[in-house]
Amino acid sequence: MAPGLKTKARNRIDEILMSVNGTLLEHQKAFLKILMDHYDSLKEHLTEIEKSLEADMAPFALQVEQLSSIYGISTTASCAIIAEIGIDLQSKGQR
């Protein structure tokens, strides 16, 4: 994942919260807190999944790095490509 992506998203959320500061009713604030807690929980789950994926893909670190060096292909996309087509492309073109 892009290193600044999480920070950019968090900055936007902080900006939104600051812009509506003082204009929300109590039930709206409570609902927003529930949503933010859920968002934080999802980020934690994503971190767990990424750590597990990294451990599972350790034997293919070189291939992941090579695919990730292609502009527009993230580490997660590299893992998905390897999971889908494998790393042995010698037999793929033969019928």
C-alpha cells in the first residue's frame, strides 16, 4: 500500500471533523463516533490481513518485489497476480 495513503485519508477525516465542529447534534456526534470506531476497527483488521499476507508471500518476495516495481502495481496486487497465475510462466504460453 502507498505509504502516505493512510495519512491522507486520516487528514481528510480530521478536516471533515474540524469543519463540522460545533454544528452536530449529540445523536449525530454519537453516530459519527460509532462510524469512526468502526473505521479504526477496519484499519486494524486490514493491518492484520496485510501482515498475514506478507508472511504467506515470504517465499515469493523476489517476485512480489519485481511485480511491485511496475508502475501502478501495488504489493497487494502483486500478491494477487502471483496467487492467480503462479510464478512459473514457462508453460503458460504452450498448448
